[in-house]
Amino acid sequence: IPEGIPLCVTISLSIGCSDMVREHVLVRKLAAVETLGSASVICSDKTGTLTSGKMTATDFALPESRDDPEISGERGLLVIQPSTCNASGDEQVEALLRCTALNTAAKVDPQSPGGLTGSPTEVAIVAGCQEAWGLKQVDAVREAFPQVYEIPFNSAAKWMLTVHVDAQTSEAATEYLAVLKGAPERVMALCSGMDVQLRAQAEASLEQLMGQGKRVLCLADKRLSGLGPQYKFEGSSAADANFAMDGGFVFRGLVALEDPPKEGAAEAVASIARAGARTIMVTGDHPATARAIARRIGIVPEPQDSEHSLAEEYRVITGAQLENFAPPNDCFDAKALEAEGLYELLAFWQRCVEHTRVFARVSPMHKRTIVRAYQTLGGHVVAMTGDGVNDAPALKEAEVGIAMGVRGTEVAKEASDIVILDDDLQSVVAGMQQGRLCSENLRKSILYTLCSKVPQALPTFAQLLGVPPALRPPHVLLVDIGTDIWTAIAYACQPAEHSLMEQKPRHPKRDRLVTCGMLTFSFGYTGALQSSMCWLCFFTMPKIWNLTMEGKARSSFSDAEDDANIAGMTMYYWTLVMGQVGAALAMTTTKSSLLTYGVPNGALNVCIVLEILLSLVIIYCKTFQDPFSTSALPLEKVWTGATACLVIVLFEEVRKWRLRSVATRRSFSRLSRRGSLDTGSAPPPTEGVHAAATGEVMAQVTVTAPSDESSGTGGRDDARLPPPSANDDRRLERATLRSVNTAASESW
């Protein structure tokens, strides 16, 4: 029974957690270490994760009111920058700046950088207003219009309202100023007095600014009169407010905020794509803004030909579309939906899972629906990032919930499996790589641990056939506790054998950590080799063969025969230990030769040396000989038992060489066929392979956008490739090695 495996797995995962902390990834649940490496879909927020989160007000767009012969009296939108804004005497500019100064959740804090605290959006708007108008003027406006009521921003309404009393009016004729700020489509719907031309100009400016990847907010105000100086405002939305909210607002303009992509975000997205996974942007921003940012960092590829029109149509999906196709009870069971006749709904979500890269204008509850769609319809392992209180259901639903350590709320952190300490997508990539390494090393640990079970169990059955005892319980405990457990744990420190982020993710359900192939390899191959060497060395000991032929029970052994049996058991134990040393060395790689890979794992090397020393102490120290039934072996027998290590390593080197040779031939055959397809005819045996391989290199170099394939493993570039040059040899070698690594890993 491999009783050491639970302990080995637990300690190995704990070591993986410690390694992840160095990558700014804090693991809250032990199983998430390995699961993150299996993620095939990464659903990420935009602000602060994919972008820097450092917003700046770059543009003000407001209705044009100046007399200008070039616009022939037409009303349009004037786009100005805060640094060049001249508000003196311009009623439209003053009205827009007044709205930005009054409607804000940012607070003055002299101790903070910039003197303001609050959300990055609010701080950026107020800072832009101060830059355009001056700090004194902003303070004067706030004193002239003190705030008396507020409806905070929420994800459902997508706007924020503040009400201010006009201090310049008399108490008998008190007037209030209601200022509205939020999503342009929601705010403009409450505005009146916008003619068709002004609305068209506003929408054109809106699309232009959003096409630059900027977040755009709309501002409007409304005078409220006849309410009295002591009027008590109530309500939390337009529906239950005790004052007119059904229209009448005056459109004052737009504010554009720039939140540039975070440094390294594009490289992180590309790394995720190479790893066979995909990055999905889930944001509350406008779809045009989200698409522009997603295209800049490589989440959304450039538009393809007409044959990909369906993919382009579903590339960006809005929350309104999700509402129209909301499944009953968030159930995505295909058979249940077909039984209810919801074929259109099922087709919509299947296309979203296959083609969509950006979900815009979504609410936190939409995130859970998106996660379930990828899990059920796509069979993906989903990692979801979140930072808000309302993100908790989606974090719980995903296989890996990832909370942000800097911006994240405590509720989100409690609901998550992993906390990213620096809110950086690159840390998620590092965590994925560490998770894959942990999974690979766990497999090696389990393979190594299972190898010794066959030679440990066979002596018990052999005794039934009259063979003298080859192992006693103390020997088994020595192998399990003194040899196997610590060496297996040392595999957790094993460095990566090859690039783990250039392989498809392992699906936990379809590709189990322990498979029938692994059991066959451990028991039927390595275990059989160890058993053969142990029995061979056992029967070379004096009198062991004679005792076997005589079929004597151990209770009837003479003193000389008992001494011979103890010597035989010692030989069997020593050979088993050296066989495990050979297995430990052989298991360090799955396909690479030890001659090229070496022995870089210092912890494993120390464990191997210690287990050899322990065995020699048990064999040669008289204090331990009687309790453990051992006796001193002649030097030649020590070297004979040590051949078990050499035999296993040699067998494994031959097997791995054969595996690499087969993988190389398959790779060249595949590249040759691809070269034939590209050129339209079969290439010569050598030059064709070289051209095809070089073509693969060139394709890998030029393709930078993530793949559109549902599996996330990458698409094919069927364009005709340039002929190879003399400088392509080294790249050909690297491409061949990558193909060999992938094919050999799949075979193993």
C-alpha cells in the first residue's frame, strides 16, 4: 500500500505554495496550486489588472456655442484638453466643469498624492477639473453649491446623482441643482433638448474617444425649483426618487479618461495563448472602449476575412445581450435546453464560448453566468479574477477564484482560492507555470513511490512457493520511511525539464494525475526491472538456491542456514535501495537524457546520498544488524547490488532515446506534409523537411495574436512561406526540439 503518497502530495503542494508566494501569488486553498496550472480560460477584469488603473482625464467634449463661420451655424461637439482649456467667459465650458467639480465621490486629503482620495475614476475627473479651472475656482464652486443629497453609483443604473442647493438664491426661492454623471447611453436617455444633430455629434465623438481605448462618462444637470429650503430628498433610484427624474436634464458634455494597458499585460496575454489557454476580458466599460484596449494587448485579434464574420460578430458581447439570452436558473445543460426548445439561446452561448473575447457592460451577476457557460458548454477549467463584494459568487463558481490583493475587498478575498498580491496578470501567468510544474513533479513523485511496491510485495507471495524470506517488515519500513518518502518529497524542488508554458493545459477530469499508463509504467516496467534485479542478486548469495530447492521453512533452518538467509535478505534490501536510487535518477526527466539534463535538484541529490548512507549504516553497524535482520556484505556483493541502479538508468536512457527518435520522425513527417500543402507538391526528402520546419518557425514568429480555436491550442497559418535562408538553421533546431518535447510529453 503506498501509504506515503498522501503525505508526499500534501507536502509537495505546500512547497508549491511557498514557491508561488515568491511570484506574488498567495494560495488560500492547497488544491488551487495544481488547478491554476490546468486553467484553460482566464476571465480577467480590465481596470487595474489589464490596465494600469492610473486614470487621467484627457479630453472634455461639450456642445459648441461659439460663433464660427466654418461650422455654418451647425451645433457640434468641441473636444478640448484640460491643459489648454480656457473656461473664462465660456458658458458651456463652465457648465461642464461645474458638473465635474460637484458630482464626485473623491475626497480632499492633503496626505494623499495629488491631495485627493477615492476611486481612480473620481480622482482623475476632479484632477482634470482642477487642471482646467484651478483649485481655487473648484473650491469656490463647491462653496456656492453645497451638496445636500446623493444617489451613489451602482452597476444596475450605471450613473451617480448629486443634488446641491444654490446658495446664491434666496430662502423663499430656493433652487437646487441636480448633477448626473455616468454611462453616456444612460445619461443621454434622461436628457431633453438634444436635437437629432447634437445627439448624432455626441455619439460620433463618443465612438471616436472610445475607439482610442478611453473610458467616457457623460454629465448633465437640471434645475429643481419650488421644493422649499427644508425639502428632504429621498430615494435610491430614478424609480423611487421623490423628485422629478424622468427627464429634463441638460446635456453638458463628455469626459474622456485614459487608463493605458499595464506594462507587461500584452506579454502576459501572449504567454497565456502560447500555453494553450485564452484570456477573456470581463468589464463594465463600454464595448468600444473594451474592444480598443483588448486589441492593444492582443486579446482581440485583428479583423479577419469575410469567412470569419460570425467570429467577429461575437467577438465582443454586451451585458444587454446576455440579459436577452439569460438561461433559466443559469442552467446550460444542452439536453435540457433542447428539450425546452431553447435552440437559439443554446446556439448563442455556444458561439460566445467559441468566439467571444470581451464581455462589456456586464454586471457582477453576469460573471457567474459566463463562468458556467465556459464550464458546461466548453468543458473548460475557468479562473476568474475579481475584487468587489458582488464578485464573490463568480469567484466561488470558478474552479480557481482569483482575488486582487491591492484593490480587492475582504469579501472577495474570502471567497477566492488565490490572492494576487500585486494585481498583475503576469503574476497569474507565473502562478500557472508554477502550478504546471507542481503537477508534473507530483506525477514524478507518485511514479517513484509506486515503483518499489512490486519488489516489496513479491517476497510475501514467493514464500508460499517455498522461497526463503527475502524481505522482513523492518526492511519494508526502512524502504518506505528511510528511502521513498523523503526522496519523493524532494521532487517538489525539481526544476522544469522543458518549457511548460508551450503545452496544452491538463484537464483534471479527462487527464487524471494518476492514469492506467502511469500504473503500468510503475508496476509493469520499473517495478518489474527492480524485482528482476533484486531476485537475481538474492539468488547469487550462498546457499539461497539450495534452501529454495529444499523448501525448508525458516523455523527449521540451522544457524548457518539462518545466517545465509539473513545475508540474502540484506542483499535483497540493498539491491532494492539501489534500484530506487536508479528510479529516482530516471524519474527526474520524462524524455530528456540525464547526460544533457544533469542532476540540478540539490534536495533530491542530498536525499539520494542520505538514503545510501542510511542503508550502509543499517548493514554494517552491529547495533542495527540484529533489530533489522541484516549482516555485513562483502565489497563485491555491494557492487553487485549497485548494478541495479545502473541497469535501471541504462534502460531508461534507451527508452527515452527511442521516444525522442520516434517523436522526431513524427515531427519531421508532419512538417513535411505541411510543406507539401504549402508548396502544392511533394518537396525533396531533405530540402522539403528543412523548408517545412523553417516555415513552422516563421509562422510561430509572425503569429502574435491569440488563437480563435476553441481548444486554445493555436491556429494554422496556411499562407505561402518564404524560402529558408542560411540563418534559419538554428531556428529550425529550436522548432524541432519544441515539436519533439510536445510529442514526447503526449506519448509519456
